[in-house]
Amino acid sequence: MRVINVGLLGCGTVGTGVAKILIENRNLIRSRVGADLYLKRIADIDLQRDRGIRFDAGVFTSDAHHVVDDPDIDIVIEMIGGEDIAKDLILKAIDNNKHIVTANKSLLANHGIEIFQAATKKGVDLAFEASVGGCMPIIKSLRESLVGNHIKSIAGILNGTCNYILSRSTDEGSTFENVLAEAQKIGFAEADPTLDVEGIDTAHKLAILTSLAYGMEINFNDIFIEGISSITPMDIVFARQFGYTIKLLAISKNTGDAVEARVHPTMIPFDNPLSSVNGVLNAVIVSGDAVGDMMLYGHGAGMMPTGSAVVGDTVDLVRNILSGATGRVPMLSYQMENIRNVPVMPIDDISIHYYFRFAAVDQPGVLSKISGILGDYEISIKSVHQKGRQTKGSVPIVMLTHLAREADVQKALSEIYNLEVVSDKPVLIRIEDEDGYDD
């Protein structure tokens, strides 16, 4: 039986999960694949930590080049994270004719085209299922299962930290700051949560998905990104009263000549399946012209779920090696010569529905002034709700709109903010509710 040697770069949380599966389930994998996957070498800066696994003697090295330069290693699994060092090591491994598995979404979002082109030139495969959605097979679905579909749209919850915070805030009425502190204490959020809570991690993943879905160059810098740190319990309560849940969504839509690609807190109706995805779970809905809507749901992070996706990728590459079929499935779903530069629509040009909340001085005529400015910018109001006094001297006025253009909305809100009768910056939350309005 043929032995396929595997090298692992990085043995932290997910890397340990990968090693655990490859070692403890080695016989299972051998019986399914028809080859023996041998974890020959692991590079990590911590050579002493007890990872709860029995490794072969001499498997660890502190020098990553002992992995990427080893002529006997067939597949290199990159679990280091970050961009600079990981990029250099992956490119070196590719140059040494090694196949690559990675979960590094930030690297692919920012440098993916260069890496994919290098792999194509060398005739090696690069697999990256675990870069988006953990154990959910969204990459495989777009590259293989949905190959006969024109993808119309993608909407997903792709960050467990944000989903946990919003779920807890919705269930308990807790503030963002309090839930974040609890999430950090139990390990659901990083000590520096910026990449997660400001939507950057989600945008990395959306950049990868848009490329796969529409045959376009990876476009992270063009994605509109807004995080969840400004979401308040008050807005969550109002959303629920109107039949909505607030989620941080990655949204992409194919408009024909361009693509929408945006990440922001979004109100979705209770009957949207994503509204019931809570805690640290992830989910994504893909709409294709043949399949309609398809939803994947599962753990988007963690040692074993992500490790499972990495091992699944590794096995795919082993099967390609055994059959001599390198390049059988295009890495970016489309052949490289068919990858296009598709423009991403600026957020200002997008027309959707909106939720507004104004902190207004409690006196007559305020509502007419706000409504007048909105009317000047052709923003049509669907409903208005004025609640009881929340803070001394001001009352919340909440509005839901019909379709409105983002650029007009921003200009109107800026003008409203400058009114003497408005005591705080207006709150805006976008609504995805295609069936809920008669526009």
C-alpha cells in the first residue's frame, strides 16, 4: 500500500486537531482511501507542550523549512495563520512541488490569486475547505455540487464569536460589552476581538466565497464591512417587536454586471432559517438557478470540526495523487483563464430596506422635521413608532423604510443629525426582507 507523507506547519489548537485525527483515525482513513497517510513531520515553536497525543519520536521540529524542503513529504498542511510567514512557506512548498492544504482565510483573501497562480503553474493542488465555515462543506459545494448552477446569491453567518454575542444579547438583553467579556472568559472570543467583532474575519470568508461563486478575482478590499459593536439591547428589542432578528451577515448578490459584497449587522425576519442559528454555530444559504435555496449549518470553528475539514481536504488531495489527477477540480471553481475582474458594487449604490432610530427632543414638530428631510431624499417611510421616554428630555423614534438608496440614506441621516431636536447620532440597521415589503 502506498504511503503518502504529510507535513504539518503549526500545531496549535486546530493543528492539534488535525494531528489527532490523522494519528488516531489512521486505520479508518487507510481503509477508506487505499493509502497510508503518515504524519511525517510537524513544525512548531513549542516542542514541549503536552498535546494529549502520542507522536512518533523525532516528528517535531522548530524549523518549518524542515517540512517544506523535505523531499519525501507529498502534502503540506499550513496551520500557522497570519500572512507573511505563512505565505512565504506555502510558496516555497509549492515551488518544491508539494500539494497544499490551508485554513488561512486572511492569507487567501489578501494574497490568494498570487498563491493560486503559483500552484497552477507548478501543477499542484491547493485545498482550503476549512478557511470558510469550519466543518461546513461550502467550498466543496460551490466547486463541485453546484457546478451546473448560476449562483444568484449567498447569505451567511460566518463568525461564531459575533453570533454568540448577538444570540446572548437577544436572549438576555445584555450589552455588547458584557457579553464580549463573558465570551473572552470562556474562550469564545479572542483577547483582541477586533477581527471578529468588526466583521473583518467574516469579510475574509466572503471574499473567498464570491470568487468561487462568480468566477471573479478575490476582492477583499472592495467589500463593505461594518461590525456589531454599536448594536444595543434597545435595537434588539425593537427588532423583535417588528418580527426581526439581528445577525452579522455576509451578503453577496450577482446583479449581472456587478456583484454586491457586504458584511454588516442585518435584520432578518423570523421565518428566515438564519434567524434561528444561534450560539457559536455558522450557517450559509446559497441560491442557485437550478437548486433554488440550499442551506449548510454547523460548527464554524474549533479544534475537531475544523480539523475534520482539513483532513477531508488532505484526503481529497491524496485521492488525486493516487489517480494522477492533479488539477481535476479547479481551485477557484472556474478555470484560471476564466477568472474575471468583476466589479463590486459600492455600498452607496445599493438599494435595500432600513431601520432607523432617532433620539429626539420631546417636543412637537420633531417627527415632521425628520420626515421632511427623508422625503427630500426620496426615502419612503413604511412605518413610524414613537416609544415612551427612555432618557431625560428625549424619546426614541423608530422608522422602517421601503427600498432606499444607501447614498441617499447617508446624506439624509447626516442632515438629520445636525438638527437641534436630535440629541444623538441616528442608528441605522439594514434589513434583508425581500418578501416583506410591497415596493
